[in-house]
Amino acid sequence: MKNELGRVINAIVLCLGCLGCLGPGLPAARAEVGVVVERASGSVQLVDNDTRAALARITGLGDLSHASLVYSKDARHVFVFGRDGGLSKIDLLARKTVKRTLQAGNSIGGAISRDGRLVAVANYEPGGVKIFDAETLEQLAEIPSTYGSEGKRSKVVGIADASGSRFVFSLFDADEIWVADLSEPRAPRVRKFRNIGRQPYDALITQDGRHYIAGLFGEDGLALLDMNNLDGGVRRILGGYGQGEEKLPVYKMPHLRGWAMAGDLAFLPAIGRHEVLVVDRRDWRAVATIPVHGQPVFVMARPDGRQVWVNYAFPLNDTVEVIDVAALKLVKSLKPGKTVLHMEFTAPGDEVWISARDDNKLVVYDTKSFARLAEFPADSPSGIFFAWRARIMGL
Amino acid sequence: MDRQYISRLNSTYAVASFRLAWLCAAAVCSAPLHCAEAGIAPPALERRAALTGMVRQDCGSCHGMTLKGGLGPALTPAALTDRPAESLVVTILSGRPGTAMPPWRNFLSADEAAWIVDQLQRGVLDEK
């Protein structure tokens, strides 16, 4: 009898042991998994936002200042785009880098095609876009961003994935938007839109894939391309959006990729001014201006669209503010830590993770009560990327 | 274009001793003794650390954390070697109209900007 009990206990222990063995490998493909960029040390941390656990650190990824990443469609892999031109493919299950290539001298970001087969990287030096096989990281094509008559190459910004194996991106020095069709990955067909406005510095594609919008540093307004009607060309919207008559110094370029779309409203970071602009997406008319703490960098909507969270440029970057979408006004101001660089909502939006670079930590807030739920050590953290992004166009 | 811009700035900032002080500071600030002779105090140790952090992180958001360039140009010794220190100091303090370079004078003194230029030209700050 005693022996039998012992055997049962042994069996239970064995089973638990097995679960324990499997456990660490399982969460990687879930929406609750996330990757945090540690910009100064060239590493990323793999985290689980459900159990709030740090799962692993992956090092040796080069210069990750201004690094971004995209997920494979099954969220098993991430592709990390380093500033130094490094492109790394990380297996989240195996928790290690499985492929890595130094594909350029200076790089700004990338995108993955809708079907997940192609990864595109936007480069400053040498200027252009390179296309890689997502499986092998073999280079399939290069699109030099050559413009004008002297053969100069522009810095490429604001790359996004569009429907039908297309990538769309902007040429900072050339004032152009290009749409590259990669139906035949080794033979890209590029359609160029010229004179779209001076110095496009970043861009986004709306989550429905319909509109590609580039911010212009050199003049007021935004450049809008309807991806369903390329023949209609690029048109200028929001002529009043920008630095205006009295240009204010901009200490950090706003990031457009995080633009908040809440229902029919879009919330945009003003350039230089301490404002968030609210725009009606149906006719791109400005409907409100919300005064805020500093120059906005990221303006991000909670997944349910009822709140918009904003962080700020140097030197006011210790603060995060929350806008109530229904009331169109600020409802909360938070001080998560020194030098807040990024915010990321969990898939249901009940929590937000915030990186405080100079405090070397991540801070987790409840988005309803604004209670501080947890903190994690991280080495100069910047971008936080949760796996729900795998399903979203343009992220 | 560059020359016009600089000459305009020179007329704006035509206080001779001011310019001389910058020049001296930028040229010889590597040795504290020389700085003292030039009448410019190098920033205190703590402030140097703060300035170094600012260059890498905040200047770095456009020029790259390793200063090899981003939307803004590279700030490596090779990129800066032919640029007069004086005009670089003016650029830091006053920004460059028509570009994304903002003025930093609300956050830095002239001496501190001169110290940064000297460090950049000697490649001290771009080491990780």
C-alpha cells in the first residue's frame, strides 16, 4: 500500500517534472510573449507579459540603438534590424539567434511581407532597400534609392508592408515615395512618386493597409498615398500640420509607426509643438488639438481605442500622459522613470509596458487604475514588441 | 551655402573674444592645463559624464548612438576633421536653420559645446 502510494507520488512528480521541462519552451509562440530591445548592450530580452517573467536574454546583435523588429507570421521568429545594418533572425522557441547578416553600413528599420516570405530592410548607407528570404536570410534583391541625375542614393525611411507582396517606403533626401512589387522576389518592379513633399522622415501604413502616410520634416502637411488607387498619386493632407510659421526646435523626431487610430479618429504627434493633433480619418480634417507636456514622440492607442498614451522628447522624457478619447483631454500624468523611450500594450490592453532607458528598467501599469504593477531590470531598454504584432499589417 | 551660413553666423556672433575662446578651447582642451591657460574651465568630471551621455543618447537619436550617422550626419573624427571647431560650436549652440539640427544652448554652455567638439574631433566620445 505504502509502496503503491510512493509509486503514485513518483509518477506525479515525474509528470510535473516533464511539464517543467516543456514549460519554458511553450510560451514563445503565444501572443503574451514579447521582445525588449536593450539598445546599449546589443541584446534583447524575451519576456512573458502574462506571467510577467523575463525568460531569456539574447546577445551579440550589434548596435541596437534605434533598433526595431518584426515577427514572423507564426510569431515563432523575430527579425531584428540594427542600426549598424545587422539583420538577425531569432528563434523564440530555441531562444537563440539562428541567422545573422550584416547587410548594410547604416540601417533604420524593416518590414515583413504579408505572406511572411520576404523581409525588407530600409538602409541609410548605402541608401536603398534590400529584400531577403525570411527562411534563409538569403538576399534576393536590392533596390538602390538612386535619384536625380548625379546617381546619389537617398536615405530610406518609413518602410511598410502592403498587400500583394508589396513594400512601400520614402526617400528622405529625394522627396519621393516608392512602391516595390515583389511578386517576383528577384525582379522587383518599382513605381516611383516624385515631389511628394520635402524631407519625408517617417511613415506608416494604416492597419487596414489602405493608406500610406509620410510625415514631412521640410514643410507642413503630410503625404498620403491610397494603396488601392496608386494611379490617384500622392496627395497632400493636413496643410496646417507641421512646424508652422514659427519653427520650434525638435529634439527628437516623432515616430509615426505608433500612430494612434481610434475609431474614425487619428491622433498625431505635433512636430516641435507640445500638442497632439486629432484628425478625422474620413476626410483628414483636424478636429481638435490637445495641449500636452512636451514634444510627443509616440502617440499610441490602447487596443480598445478608448485611451491614447503619449511619451515625450528630450528633455521632458520622464513623463507619460494619457488622453481619454471620448473626452479628448488628458486624464492622467505618470512618471515611470528616467528617459521613457517606448510603450507597448498587452493584447487585451489591460496593461502597458514602458521602457525607462536611464533607469534601466521596464515598468508595467494597469491602464484602468493606472496602478504600477511591476518593474523589471533591463539594460538601457528601448523598443518593446509583443507577439500580437505578428497579425497586424504595418507593424 | 555653408560659407554663407557661417559668415552670417560670424556676423551674428562677432564678439571676437568669444570666438577666440571657443577656438582655443576646441583646439587644446585635451589638456586641462591648456584649458586653464585659455581661460576655459573644462567641465567638472560629473558634468563630463552627463555631457558624454547626452552626446551618445540625445545627439545619438539623429546621429546614431555610435555617432556614425543616422538622419543626421556622422560625428566621427573623419567626418569632422576638416570642419572648423568654431563653426561646429556655433552649430551645436544655435542649430542649423533649414535642417533638423536644433539649437542646444538651453542645455549647454559655450564652454561645454567647445569641450564636446574637441572630444568629437579627437574621437573620444564615439568609443562605446
